[in-house]
Amino acid sequence: MILQRLSLSTAIFAAVIAMANADPNMRFHGELIDEPCVIKPGDEIIVITLDKVTDSAFYNGVERTKSQQFEIHLSECDLSMNNKVSITFKGDENKAMAGKGFLALSPISRASGIAIGLEDSDGVLLPINQPSKNMALLSTNNTLRLSAFIQAEPTAIANQSIKRGPFSAIATFHLNYD
């Protein structure tokens, strides 16, 4: 038994030595740089409280709620590095509206039949997991004005199956500088 372990250890050691003596066939180069802007302290985690809405509103022709604005403040922007930014919200897409870019509710939510929509300051939908259009960085300090809203699932409206209750959703925002 001891001889087998010694033989196995010797074989592994010999393989490691052989790999260490091989000529390198890959080289990596890069440069680490600082982000062009700093996210204002306090904006790293954003909590958005959406207005209350009745399920009957969705059954009576309201497909979505009014937008609730929120902002992300960027400071100390160095425009010599990059002068444009896009934002990507990453999270789970609502399966009932797959391909439309709406954020799914968290599994612990009691409400169902709805999703969260995100949009830019012009009211253009920002599909989940897709970058927005580039926005110009104009100065050392910038404010990204965005909005969130509740969107009812078409099948939940048709089947009148929207469930009431508390809900939450989680997304992570990524800033992409260009």
C-alpha cells in the first residue's frame, strides 16, 4: 500500500516537473485603469419604493403604473479617459414576458402576475440584461435619471390571475464606459 502511494506521488511529481519545463505558449498583456467616474456614496445600493396599485386597475385597462424616478449620481468624472456611459441592469427576466426585458419578481414575493420595467429619462424601456444607449458625460458630476414601473403580465390580465401581496425584485446595475 505504501509502495503504491509512493509510486503515485512520484508519477504526479514527474508530470508537474514536465509541465514546468514546457515552453510557454501563451502570453497575457493588459492595463489596469481607474474608472472614469465615482458612484456617489449612498448610490451604491438603491431602494425604490413603487406606488401601491390595485389589481383591479390592471383589469380595467391599465397595463402599467406611473413611473417612479430614481437617480444615480456620478462624480469626479475624468473625461480624458471616457466621455460616454451606458447602464446595464442585470437580473432575472420575467418568464411570462420573455424577450421583452422585464425584471422578474423575487421568488419570496407573494404577489404575482406582474413584473418591473426600467426606463431611461426619455421613457425608453431599458431591457434587463442589455446595455442602454450611450449617454454623454458632460462634466465632472453627472446624474443618470431613470425610472421603474410595474407592468402586468398580459396572460395574468387575460386570466384575471394577478395575485395581491408584497413583492420585491433585485437587479444589479453595471456602468459601461466608452
